[in-house]
Amino acid sequence: MVIKNEEGWLGVDNKYHDSWQAAQESYAERFGWEKPAKPKAARKLRAFLSYVHEDKPLVLELYNKVAVNGLKPWMDRKNLIGGQIWKEAITKSIRETDAFIACLSPRALTTRGYFRKEIKEAQSIAKSFPKGSNFLIPLKLEACNVPISLKDIHCINYYETDGFLQLSEALRALEQWIGLSTA
């Protein structure tokens, strides 16, 4: 155990250090003890953003808000690397994510494309989670209907004034459920 006062952390031979780790290491070096393990950085909650390309500007804004709030968002526009086989990279990212956010809009409901396949993949993964986990989060970017396949899942209305707060609360709850947060 090391002691801290206004001069810093007290190490061996009454020398002060800038951190408790440095003070502990001074004892380890002096007495031949094993150096203390450096704490691992906590993993951030990974959130996959599924959307149609017509909604890209709004989803880019959402991506930045999620990132600023200490989470790790994933979207094709920001995370695909040149040369990757995009379908494989997207499927892999969906399988490795902690939260799948289905960004809904009138365009998303009427556009044909990969968006629907992403939702099906997420629904398949969600079946492996215990009841009560909120892996798949429908997020209405603007007022619209909800696809029948998502009707039983509570939707967040992102376009409302507290929409991002509701999303943040859902993601923090998931973060706690997974054990990534001590809050």
C-alpha cells in the first residue's frame, strides 16, 4: 500500500512519485517483487448503426454523438476499409457488436437493399441472448411506421427532444447488463 499527500505518492526511501503505480513500482524494484500489472483499459460498448444510405447525414451525426459519449459506434461509411469485402465486414461487425441500432425512416421502410438483411442478421443474433437484453434497438430517425418484424420491440423516437437521451439510457443499461460499466 502506498500513501498520498500533497507532495505526491510516497514510494520507497521516502521519495514521492506522480502516480500510485510509480510508487508501487519503486517498492517492487527495491525489494525484487513482481511489478504490479497495469490495469487494462475498459472495453467500450460497440454499437452497430444500420441505416439506408439516404439517411447517411443524420446517421453520421448520430455516430459522432455516440462516439463522444464514450461508446464505440460502427457504420460502413466510417469503419469499412478500402479493399474489404463489404458484405463480410458488415456481417462480422454485426456478429461482434453489443448493440444493433436499426435506424428507421420512411426511406428505410420503402428502400430495397442490404438494410433489411442487416436487420434479419441482428434478429437472428438477438435470439441467442437471454430475454431482457436490449441488443436490437429500433430508432426512428423521424416519424414513421415500424416494420412488422420489429413491432414487439420498444422503439426510440430519436427525432423527439429527448430521443438521444433515451438512446443513451438504453445503451448504458446494456453496458451495465454486459458488465462493461460499474455505474
